[in-house]
Amino acid sequence: MDIATEASRSIGLPPDRLFNFDPGDTLERITAHHGGRSWTALLASAHDAQDFNWFEPSEPEHTICCLNYSSGTTGRPKGVEVTHFSYVANGEAHLILHRLQQEAWDQPYNSRALCFLPLNHVAAQTTFIVNCPKMGVESYIMPQYNFGSMIQHIKEFQITDLMTAPPVISSLVTNSTSIGDSLASIRNVICGTAPLPPSLAQRANKLWADDRVVVRQGWGMTELTCLGTMNDPRLVGSPDSVGEAAPNSAIKLMDGSKEITDANKQGELWFSGPTLMAGYWKSPQATRDTVVDQEGTRWLKTGDIAYVDSWGPGANIYIVDRAKEILKVKGYQVSPAELEAILATHPDIIDSAVVGTILQGREVPRAYVVRRPSSNTTSHAISSWMDGKVAAYKRLHGGVVFIDIIPRTQSGKILRRLLRDRAKAESDGLMPVKAKLS
């Protein structure tokens, strides 16, 4: 506040133009010492709001309200055109999920949520800027993610609802001893942005004594405004399922041009519903490649490989991997996410990512691994360990490479293109391979 006060003086800004966001006693103390006002002074009264000139689009289904960008994990990010209608539909689905969360407990509770995801990410944007205020959920926004600060805030503000990502779940499990009772207030945990290994979810569930608190996966896309599937909080569910299709939505699985009607058979997930994007900004060809109109119904080709345990109401959806990330090894399909889920069970591995690399003219899996600091295991030991857990064609014939950190987006998705570039540079001799087969 000292810096802000001095800066405002230097440009002649009066003290009452400074607004402070600190809570309670801290706010009163700072205001008394430095001047300025509480951020609540920015809020209009209900009477003043009557005079607001709200924009009401005449065609909400065709009027763009925001332009969000895809994650860009496999290529350049694309602008996603989201309409007013889709944004509201996403909020309605979230509202239903919130009601189910309340029903999962014996009596309603006052929800308090903590945001540490960047607000330019659709999950944080739709949840904390729009949906939480609509639902009356008290929200706390962190300026940036920091694990220690997150734990402190959860305990201090008695956070009940946690929206998170696999790397954060991994940190919770790794630091479970030092966390103590800091997570006691949590009642609902939703994990998204990337597949969560079932073994990691099961270990995370042990952090809470109440068996009603479990880590539930969700799945969504920027192209679907946000929410695509949801797990019913009233049910135990499967730790590796992303639940069922969101309200008013439908899914189908495709094998090329043929629809899959068998349970437990993998195919590309197609999604239809009111949250579907209008298209990609200034990219008509990309839109045509992604959105298909079949008998008046618009379907989004998600690019995700998935399967269901049954067809019909309550069917559970399981995401296998991104189609673009599936490796082709000796004619077989190999899922990096599957191998990463196995690596996550190794006691000496904190994090990992698997990509394809070319060895003697054919594609083989290579694992980039973050080793636990206290560990002296070798990449050869990890490769041998994996050999006993997977079929021969899934083995890490591309080697195991130790690195300091797995490159990820702000929301936790693995930036595989960076690792593929690194693997190519290593194969071409442009970059030394550290601890590949030691």
C-alpha cells in the first residue's frame, strides 16, 4: 500500500481514488493509516442498479459475448467465439451441479470457493467471474498460484469448494504430512484440465476423514464454453470417470464416419448442446473441420478419445487421451496418459509426461520424469519397472529422461509439443540427452 500511495501522490491522484481489497481488520488499519476506501464502495446499490442500461442482445444465440482462446497444447491457440446464449447455458449447468453438491450433505452449507487458476482460463472465468456471484458463493481470488499460500488460504477462509488440476492434487498428496488439518473445511473437490490418474485420486481421497469428500473429475473445453461433463456429487462414482454429459447436452462416439454403439469401445467423443461455440474467430476452415451439422444438429468433434461403460441415462464417460497425442507403435495405439498414470504410482516419481520420439525410423514412447529429490533411482531402473507393468509395445523404448519440471500451461495441461521438440532435438544430436539410459 505504501507503493500505491506514493505512486498516486506522484501523479496527483486523490486518496479517495485508491481502493483496498484486504479483508476485515487489515482493511480498517490500512485505510486509517493510508487513506483510500474499501473496494465495496465500488458496488452500486440496488436502487442505483435500476438505472443501469443493460445490453440485451436481440439474438443471444448468435451474438458473441466473449472471445476465449484454446489452450494451444498441440498447436497455436485459436480464438473461440462464445455467444450470450452459450454462456448462460453453461451457468445453468453449473447451477445444477451446485445444487447437487448441497444435496450430497445432510443440510445446506455456505459455499466458499478459492480461485488460484488464471482468470483468463475459461474454468476460472466462467466460475468465479459469473457463476459464483450468481449462486451467491463467497469467492477468494489468489493473484497467482502458490501451494503454500493456497493451503494457508483454505484454512484461514474455511474454503469448502476446491476447483483444481492434477499437478495440485499431486502436491497435496506429496505434502500430506505437513498439511495437517488445513483441509478440514473442504467438502467438494473437482479436478479438471487434464486426466487424473486413478491411483492419485485414491491417494488424495485419504486426505479427508469424511468419505463424502472425494476428488471428482470433470471434463470440458473452451469450445464448449467450459463445462462438458459432470459427476453427480451424491454418488460415489468411479475415480477415473469424468461423469455424464452436462444437462441439455448429448454425446456420441465415432470411429471415422461410423457411430459406436457398444459399451467400453473407444472412439472420438462428439458433443452437442447449447454451450457449443459459434466458431473459431476468423478461421472458417478450422470451424468446418471441427463442427459438423447432421440433420440440423451441430456436433463438436472434440479430438478426445473416450468410451462409456453403458449407453443411456447415467452412463459414465471415460477420457482416454487426445487423439493427436496417441502414439502409433508397431501398428498399435499407445496412450501417453495411460503410461503417465502408471508412472504416477512409482514412489520415486513426482511428475511425468510421455511423448513419441523416432528411434530407428519408428515411433516409440519416451518418458520425461521429475524425480523425487531424495531419490537416487536411475532411468534404467524406471524403464525396467515399467516393463513389468505394460505390454511389450507400450514399453519406454525411447528411454526415460530426468528433467526439473514438466512444462505445463497455467491451467496444468502438459505442453507436449515442447517435449516433442526437445525429443527431436535430442534425437538429432542438437541437444544432450541427460540420464536417458543411465
